Amino acid sequence: MREIVIAYMLLFTFTSGTLYYFTRQKTFKYHVLYSISLIAYLLLKSDVVWEFLVDGIGGREYIIHSFNWYIQTIYYSMYALFGLYFIDLHVSQPRWTVAVKRWIYRALIMSSVLFLLCIIFRWRFFYPFMYLFIPLLLTLLVVALTRARTHGNRTRTIFILAAVIYTISALTALSISLYQNAHYEQYRRVLGLTPIGFFYVGIIIDSVLFSIGLGITVKDMYDENLKKNEKLLRMTYDLELSTIQGVLEGESSERKRIAQDLHDSMGVTLSALRRRLQTVASRISDPRDKEEIISSEQALGAALDEVRSLSHRMMPDALVNLGLEAAIEDMASDIMKAYPLSIDIDIESDLIESEAKAFEIYRIIQESINNTIKHAAATKITVSLNAYRTSDGIGRRLVITDDGIGFDRESTDEDGIGISGIKSRVRLLGGTVKLSSDDGTRYEILF
């Protein structure tokens, strides 16, 4: 059975060592140290290894006896340190954990000094130290388990169960070994185990439970990293969205200013100049000169109309003065006068909190309706803007549909039918657009 236990511990050592190499988590580091010291202790239980080591040092068996006890101090110390990190007491109780680690390291230094003294003065054992050290570690274990009830992570139950099973198996092995001369055959027949066999069974169960706990630890680390990445992506997205919204607000303000300047400054100047030409034309009697001035006045009138149209396109008056819903209804009214179309509008303007976003939505609806007029041969268009619930709160859904002929996805480039501009504006809103053509054409924009 000892060979099976060693094989298990080698596997766990390799696994934990690999995890520590990639994660640098001290839980795996101390599990590796605990496993290595336990393997060394188990190897000393082999008669072949024991005799080989005794022969190798010239028959001085007292050194191997001292080393056997010294390995146990390291093993129990690493077990305790592993337990502290296994239940995350270093996170919830950092000061207490540091104090315990300092005490354990001092005990290890003391045991190392005692081991050297045993070699120098040929002491066979240091029983007194071990009989003091092990009860102190057991007391520490009880305190750690008590703190784990309120401060540990979700692996604390596994650690408590593993520690209890290990303690019971170790005490059982110790109790049987004290009476093995009198009861060895009876216990072997009933339980089928030697005293050390109980210890091996406890180690196997202990290691299996710890492997489950380490698996949970790995999953928790993965979930934590995933949450951190999601939070980082969310922060990056929010930053980009904030930047985009700032750009939109700036563009909206500048667009509004330019539109106002075109209307108030250039528009007024051109109007005044046009009236002066009209006045001059009325005073001139020469037909040729009068015709030339009238022609200039008409060209100036066309330029004035273009300036007014440009001002309106940059920032529609209805959008500024009356809001998004009124602006879209005004646009729909103009389109229905010019084309045989029916346009139904259902807009919740309160969902749009800024003028910049309202302008982008206005342009998206305008471009989609223009696409329908050019490509769909539709008779009815429906525009709706409403709210919907998301995992993060409330989102907005803009849906534009028509009853036209639609398009063939396989033979048509979507960007070639006039929606590249729509996609660009949707990106500025931090949203997504879905285009379908099952029955007519349908734009669904979420932002």
C-alpha cells in the first residue's frame, strides 16, 4: 500500500507543481512541499530504503532515526501552512496568518538545530521536541479550523473533513501500534490492515479530498480572472462609449453652431443681397442689364435655398425645437407627400437623453427610409423605438420594417445597399444592428 500512496503523492506533486509554475499561488507551493516531505517520510518506512541509508552512512543508525523525526516536523509544518492557504486565511486573516507562519518557521529552525545536535552528540531521538511540537500544531489546527468557520472560503469544509479523517487515521495507527504485540493478529484479521496501513488510508483519503479542493481553487481562480477580464472589458467599453458620447456631444454642438451661423449670418446676408438686386432690377430700364440682374438674383435665390437646406440637414429645426418624435413625424409627413408610402411612427422620446443621440437616431431612420424608397418598392414603413430589459439594466430597441421585396442575402452585399452609414452611426451609439429580409426588410438596432 505504501507504493500506491507514494505513486498518488508523486502525481499530486507534479500536478500542484505545474499549477504553481503557471499561477504562482502559494496554495500549490505549500502542497508541493507538503507532498515532497510526506514522500520522504514514507520512503523511510521502507526497510530497503532504511537499510540502504544506514549502510550509506557507515551504520550510524541514530542519524536516520533523527532524520526520520526531522522529516516529520517538516511534513507537519508544510501541512499546516498548506491548510492556511487552502482555506484562504491569508486573505481573510492576513495578520494572524503571518504570525502563524513566523511561529512555524521558527519551530522549523529549532528542529533543524536540534537535528544537527543529534548528529553531533549522537542522540538517538528528539522525542521531547516532537511530543511538544505535534500538540502545538494540533492546537494551531483547531484554532485555524475555528477561524475557517467564519473567515475561510468554500473549501473550508473539505479541509475540515480531510484534517479530521487524517487525525483519526493517525491516532488509530498510533493506538494500534502501542498494542500491536498483544493484538496484532486480531486487528489484522478484523480490519485487514497493519497499524501503518491506517495511516496510509488516511493519507489517500486526505489527498483525494485535497485534490478536489484544489480543483475548486483552480475553478475559483478561473472565475475570478474571468470576472476581472469582464470588468476590464466593461471599463474599456464604458471608457470608449464615454469618449464616443463626448465626441457626439461635441459634434452635435458644433453642428448646431454651424447650422445656426448658416441660417443667421450667411442666410441673412444672402437674403439682404437678393433684395438689393431686386430693388436694383426694378430701377433699370435697359432690358439686357435688367435680365442679367434678374438672372443673378435667381442664382442668388438658389444659393440661399441651398444654404437653408444645408442648415436644415445639419440640424433639423423640428429636432431642436420639438424633439425626436416630432422631427421624425415631420420628416415622415414630407416623405408621404412625395411618395405613395404609409409611415407609422411609435417613438418614446424620453428614452433618448441627449440631443447628439437623438440626431444619430434621426439620421438612422432617415437613411433606412431612403433605402426603402430606393430598393424595396414598399407601400408601408413602421418605425418604433422602445425600451427592453438587459442584464445590466434598460436598453433601447429601434425597429424599422417595411413590406417591400426585401433582398437576397447570398447575392447582395449588405453594405452595398445603403446600410454602411447606418452601421457607422449605430457604432457611435455603442449598439448593434441586425438586418433581416424574411418578409420585407427589417432593421433591429439595440443600444
